[in-house]
Amino acid sequence: VAKWDRNRAVRHLARVGAELGADIIKTLYTGDAEGFRAIAEECYAPIMVLGGPGDQDVVSMVADAVKAGAQGAIVGRAIWQSSDMRKTLDELVGVIRTTR
């Protein structure tokens, strides 16, 4: 899926979720900071990015997403599949606290 299509789909679905009364929206980070910033600004429910599998650099992805407007992250697998769970968790908490 092209980034433009992904941004458009995430923006639409985040808006629908908020309109249906979701307290938060859990979605993927599109990888496009400008596009994701527009999504976060237009959605009136807080946006949380999902973590994904543990073999990606989830810490830098979460940092990029938070810089672009995400309120935080919902991460499980990326922590428990990492080689050092405590380190990964500490890095994620630090990124979210210092980036927002």
C-alpha cells in the first residue's frame, strides 16, 4: 500500500473510531510524519501506535510517531520478543516521556 493510501485509510478509520465513541485509537504508524501529524490533529480521540513484531526497531518508530502527534504506544510483542525486555521497556518509556 502506498504511503498516501495508508495515510488516507488510517485518517478515515481513526475518525470513524472516534465518532463511534472510542476512548483511544490504536493504529499503525504510517511512516510519514507529515501525514500522521494531520491524522493526529484531525482525530479528537488520542492516537496510540501499535508496536508490531519484536524484530523491528520499535523504539525509533515510537519516537517518530510521538513526534508526529501520537499520544503513546500500545506495545506487547516487541517487548517480550526482544532479547532484553527491561531495556526495551525502559527505552520506550523514556522516548514517550521525553518526546511528548
